[in-house]
Amino acid sequence: MIDSYLPLIWAGIIGFGVIMYVLMDGFDLGLGILYPFAPDEEARDVMMNSVAPVWDGNETWLVLGGAGLLGAFPLVYSVFLPALYIGVFLMLAGLIFRGISFEFRFKSRKNRHWWNRAFCWGSAVATFAQGAVVGAYIQGFAVEDFVYVGGALDWLTPFTVLTGLGLMAGYGLLGATWLIMKSEGYVQAWAYRITPRLLFAVLGVFAIISLWTPLVSLEVRERWLSQLHLIWIFPILALVCAGLLYRAVKRQQEGLPFVMALGLFIFTYLGLIASKWPVVVPPDHTIWDASSAPESQLFLLVGVVFIIPVVVGYTAWTYWVFRGKVKVGEGYH
């Protein structure tokens, strides 16, 4: 009996890991995207110091989600990696560059501008690649008998370029609202100023993608038309979060903008999941089709039951220890 529920359990675990990664590492990447536009070098110090204690722990969720996907749904890897290999490589390369820049920037004086660029471009490339990969999943790709039969650059289309740019704006929004919560003075004032612009950019891309998606994916269009009474709730809730975010910024509130930005992302991703569920490999292969043996899933589940509470625990503890404002001239390094 439990065998039939294991794919559902693992889909929930991996979905949770992906959402946690987006939420926890999104603002981190967003700060890197905003780096060139910061008022001055001291503001950049504040931006980097605000995430210095937590950035590497945030990426634990990426490793956990990737490892879980390989163990629970190996056939997804056999299709997705050949189809998205270049996009995934760019994402990992960007994460490596920005990770190195975290440590070297604080030690370098003469060449600090190069590490600033590495942090910015690494964040931008990693974010764009993530968005393009999500766009490729939405539009689908050529698959026959669980074998990818398309070309190396089929994932890069005008639609995926838009989703990549949209995610850059979205992560920038997360970064700006995080900075509102963690900074003060002129740095916080700058974050207040740019947040509405980023919000409008995100909503603009959101509207275009919503109109474009039914044209690039027949499966999504059929799902939207047949289950509109269920799926509409997610974009409505996302728009509510956007409205509350805008009002909170206008009222100069500090914590609520970041919470509402997180809500905007959560409901957008839930809407994406609802649009594709339970298909995991194009065009119509479900999570049950792509699952590994029940014995393998059950064996892995025993370990994950212990790992996830530990990861959640130390993540919450880290954020609690390093709570509060990051001031100009001060930091955790």
C-alpha cells in the first residue's frame, strides 16, 4: 500500500527542498544582481555582510533537492541533464564564482573591483540559468521513451530568456526587501526606492509569461482550461502579496515587505506545480513513471526523515543568532 504513496511523498520532499532553496538563496543571489547599483562601496559591504553568515547554508537545500531527485526519480535525471546540461553548468559556474568572491573580496584591496564583478556576474548568470531552466520545463522538450532527442541549445528560446530575466527581477526584489529588513540609514532608503520598481518589473514579466505560457505548452493550456476553478487561486494570492508588499514599502515597514516577497514566490511556484502536476517529464510522463524502485525510495526516506529536521534546525538557529541590523562599518567577517 505504501509503495503507491512513496512517489507522492518524495515529490513533496523535493518540492519542499526546491522552494526552500528559492526562498533562502533567492535574496542572496538578488543582492549580487543589485550590487552594481548600490550607492557606494560601504553599501556593498553591508549587502554582503547581511548574508555572509547564512549564504553557504542556504545552498544546502540545492544539494538536498538534487540528491533526492537523483535517488527517487532517476529517470528525470536521464532526460533533464542532456536537455539542460548547458543551463545547469552555467548555474553551477555562477554559484562557484560568487562563492569565491565572498571570501576573497574582504581580503582584497587593490583588486576588490574584480571580486565585486565576480559576485555580481556569478549571481546574475546563476539566476538567469535557473529561470531559463524553469522556462524550458514549462515549454517542454523533445522526449521519446524517456530519452531526450533534441539539441544542446533547445532549452534557450525567447520564452526561456524571458523567464530567466524575470527570475533576475524576482531575486532582485527578494534582495531589496531583505536589505530593507537588515540595513538602516541611507542603505535602507536606497532599498526602499528600488523595491517598487523591481515589483512592477516582476509583475510585468508575470503578466507576459501568463499570456505566453498557453501558447508554448499545450499541456498547460489544457490544464488551465479544464481546472481553472482550482488554479486561479495561486495567481490571485500572488497578486495579494504584491499589493501588500507595495503598501508595506509605502508605509516604510521593515519586515513585512520581505515576507510578502516570499509569499509572491511561493504562490507563483505553487501555481507552476499545479499547472504541470503530476507530469514530471514531457510530454506526459508522471512521477510514478519516473520513480525508482519502492525499496530504494523507502531506504532513502529513512535517512531524509533524520536529515531534514537537522537542516531546518541549524538553519533557524543561524538566522536567530545573526538576527538584527547590519550597520555600515560593521559586519560578521
